[in-house]
Amino acid sequence: MALLKVKFDLKKRVKLAQMLWLMYWFSIMAGVLVLSLGLFFKIELRKRSELMDNNESHFVPNLLIGVGLLACGINAFGGKICYDSLDSSKFAKWKTVLKPFLICCFLFNVLLFFTALLCFTMRIPLQFTLAEGLKNGMKYYKDSDVPGRCYMKRTLDLMQMEFRCCGNNNYKDWFEIQWVSNRYLDFSSKEVKDRISSNVDGQYLLDGVPFSCCNPSSPRPCIQHQVTNNSAHYSYDHHTEELNIWKRGCRDALVSYYGGLMNTIGILVLLVTMLEVAVMVGLQYVNTSLSTLVNPEDPESESEGWILEKTVKETFTDIMAKMKAMGKGNQVEEGAEDQAVATVS
Amino acid sequence: MVWAKMKFPFEKRVKLAQGLWLLSWLATLGGAITFCLGCFLKTELRRRAEVMDNTETYIVPNTLIIAGMASMGINYFAGRICQDALDPYFCCSIFFTTLMLLGVILSFIMRGTLEGSLKVGLKNGIRFYKDTDTPGRCFQKQTIDRLQMQFQCCGNNDFKDWFEVQWISNRYLDFSSKEVKDRIRSNVDGRYLLDGVPFSCCNPSSPRPCIQYKLTNNSAHYNYEYQSEEMNIFVRGCREALLNYYIGLMNSFAAVVLSVFVVQGTVLASLRYLETSMEAVLGQENMEIETEGYLLEKSISETIMEYLDPVMKILLLNQVEDGQAKAEEGAAGTSAAPAK
């Protein structure tokens, strides 16, 4: 009792082969799409690798690139088979390769599905990496003269401007670290000495944020120093002032950006998986319909096509039986060897 | 005496026809590219329309768009045109090809207009920076801030433009404070001017936190010298930055459009050669004879005279009529005089 049996005459077979060939072209383009998505994602991760503590895992984009290349290759091969299936003489040389190729396709589809799932779940480790990286980034903001960290200020400023965010959780993170380098502090001034002595670690902390936290949509010129001091500025209340500096934290901003990116990539990879499953099923139909010709000499005879020769359960038990037989075969061989060794000795 | 004569044996004619088919597809693609470049340039100009004073520079992308669309349409049908329709085809094609060249020339001419437009637009933008509560101008601050951050520039000519304009709204000035009163009194127009710039002028590459107020006052900041400090704020003016951006864009587009123009010209010349060389074969029994093809039937000056003749005839005819009328009048006058 075959699974999803369909009767085929010559016209139907030709139509199936043509449609399948067209679908293979789409699949090749889909493979190129997956490859380019993987490359894009990798570039986006590299751009902000300083903020991710140089620790981020490139496993998912590398997997996407590999899967994309593999998809292109497999689909090109399948398309060639499909093209040759219209001519029975050309198709004869592919007959032996077809079954292992279909098993390969099935395994490849499983891999694609697994990749799509990974895209959705990678958000969580990314969140932790970003939290660590941003915290360190802010700590090294003032070290524009330390080799290896001299571009941290620029990276953070550009990131805060691009993603419209301020600090790690919110702008108050800047109040807890010294972001003004000692090179630019006048240690003879009273104000500086007061601030440093009022702090346990001797750090120059102030209730101010860098200029990159400023919101251009604010109607008034940006207030970045003495942010919490209402009396320092005319007509200003820091509790009600919404547009002055960005309220969102950069970790949220970056996670939602990368999360959105990965969700989109995951959905696209799922769609590509569905397309691949469809072409695999189509190729199986082509294979079975060409192998079961009623009259092998006459290309115009009728035939039947199916997905599986027996039902799903029977196929599964068959595979298990085959594997057991292989296992027993090994045991029998080992047993025979032992006996032979025993008799020799 | 034909112009630009060439001999065409049978194989060469066949090759010409095949090459022409390929070239016409290339020219269609070129037309599509020209159209896209025109659209892109127009979009870019419109994005910054708030800092431009007039829309005269839009003639450049408009020309490219029209030339591109027409070229696409004409070349697409080039292969399907029958013999009769070739003359109007040539006229249209030559017109739109010259339009492309005109677009490129215009892009060089219009640079002065663009600079003038940007100068006025930016001056107004900086003047209305503080008017975030005036309807119609409330987004100037945002526009100028984003512009300065994106193009890494400050002010119109340079950052000192901000010293000459009051860019802080009166709503945020404490008129009871001594400092504000001093500044306003020291100014003829009663404006609050200061030697400071908005935060969007700050350069992220600077090693020290941004100094935006009291820029010219060295003693106000520790270890700071105004003359030697280069990385603190952007020193380039926004007019120069925007102009460089648009000029670079138009230069690269001009190069592409010129190559499309060359392809288009080649298509026209090849089609004309094919037409004339096939004319000689018509009616002959042996289709494989060698024929001659040419671009113009007579020499250039004769062809120009041929086209201008009808125009001259209309003008000359008027002159002849005038002359005749005058002669008649004269005759009537002389005959009338002796009668007296």
C-alpha cells in the first residue's frame, strides 16, 4: 500500500518534469538568498564585535553560508537530473544515483530546518554577550589614549547616535562610571577635588552624559551636563523632560535589532525549507513514475508514482529491521572470528 | 556623394544584423539604467529639499528620467519595426539620444545653481534653528542636526556661522539672569549670541568629551587650545559637504550615462547601415551580393541644406511676396504721378 499514489501518463510526466525544473531554478536562487543572508549577518556581527566582548559565536552565520552553498549545489544537480528525465536514454545513467541523492536531500532538509530553529534561539546567548560587552565598552570610553581601546569612544558614540539609545540599561549608567579622562581634568580646581574626594574609588563621577545621547528631536538645545539638577537650567524638569536625551538603553536597542534580523532570517529559511521539501517530493514522483512504466520499451505508456513504497509505519519497521540485520551481521562475523581464533589457538 | 560609406558582403550583413539584436538589448538595459539613475538622483535631491532654496536643479534628473524611459521604449521595439517606420524611428531616437547627452551637460552647468540654492537654504535653516515652536519651521532644528551628524559638517561655510545667529530659543533663556542680560545688551539687535555650537557639530572621533560652549575661550577648559584643536568639532561647512556629495554622485552618473549614449549611438549607426545595405539588395535575384551601406545619402553640408530648405523657402517666399507688393505699389505710384 504505497503512500499518495498517483497515476501518470506521458503528458503528466512531462508537465511534472518541466514544473520541477522551474522549481529547481527558484531553489537555486533561494540558496543564493540564504548564502547572502548568512554573509550579511556575519558582517553585522563583525561590525559590532567590539561591543560584544569579541566573544560572539559566529556559528549561525557560518552555518547559513554553508547551507546556502550546499543548497545551490544540490539544487543544480537535481535540476540537471530533472532536465534529463524527459529523455529516457539520458535518464538511464541517473537511475542508480537517484535513491542515495534523495536520501541526501532528506538529510539536507532536516539540516535546513535545524538551522531555522537555531536562528530563532540564538537571541538568548546574544543578549548576555551584549550586556557584558556594553558594560565594558562604557568602562573604556575614556581610554582614548590606551592602545587597543582608543576607538571605544568613537564606536560607542556612533552606536548611540545610530541606534538612538543611551547607556546600557538606561542613561543613568553613565552616572556610575568615570567617562571623562583624567587628562582633561584640572586637579587643582576645587570642583574636581570635591567630586573625587566624595567618591570611595576616587573616580570623577558626574550626573552628565556624552553628547551622543542627545536627541535631535528635542525642541531645546541639548542638556547633557547636570541632567538631574533642575535648578541648573531654566524652565527644566528632568522628570517630565522626555525628548532631551534618549531614554532607551543600548542593550535593548541592539537586542531588538539583532533579534528582528534573526527572526526575519529564520522565517526566510523556513520558507526555503518548505520549497526544498516540495522539490524533493517532486523528484521522488519523477523517479518512481519513470521506474514503473507498464511497458518499459514504450515511453508513452502509463505509470504510477508514489512518495513511499509502503506506508510510513511499514517503511520505518523496514529500516529498523535493516539496521538490526546489519548489527547482527557484525556480531555473527565477530563470533565466527572468535571461533576461528579459538580453533587456531 | 554619400557620407561614411562602407562595403558590406553577405556575411558582414548577417553579422551586423545579429550584433544589432544584441546591441539593441544592451541599449534597452542602458535606458533602464539611465531611468534608475535619474530616479535615484531625484530622490536624493528631494531628501534634502529642506536645505535647498529652489528646485531648478531638478531639471537634471528629470531629463535623465525622460531620456531613459524613451530610450527603453524605443529600443525595445527596435527589432520589431518594419521598414516603413524607420524614418520616424530615427528622428525619435536621435532626439532622445541627444537628450541624454544634454542631461550630462546640464549636470555640469547646474552646479553653480545647486551651490547657490544650498547657500540660501542652509542660511535659512541655521536662522530658523531655534524656531521649534513656529508652525512650518518646527522641524528645522531636527533637519539641521541630523544633516550635520550625517555629513560630518558644521554650519554653512564653517562652524563660525553659529556664532552670528541666535540658535537658542528665548523660551529657554532666563531673562532675569545677569549673564543673559549682558549678552543681549552687548548686541545691537538684542540677540543672545554666544561662541558655542549645537551638539550635532561634535566629532565622535575626538579623544576628549565634546566642548561645544565657550569654544574661543582657552581658559574656560583645562588643557584646551582653540587654534590647535582639530578633532573637537567638525570644521567643514555643510554647504561644501553637501556639494561634494552631489557632485560626486553626478560625476559617476555622468560616466555611466555617457557610455549608454555611446551604445545608443552605435545602435543607431548600425541600424542605418543595415537599412541602406539591405535597400540595395531589394529586388535583386541574388541575395548574397556585396552592397554598400552609408550613413547619409549626401555629404553633411548638403543634408543640412536639404532639411533647412523648406524653412528657408517659407522665409524667402515671404520676402518675395513683400517685394512684389512693393513693386506693385511703386508701379501704381509712378502711374498715378504722371496722371497728375
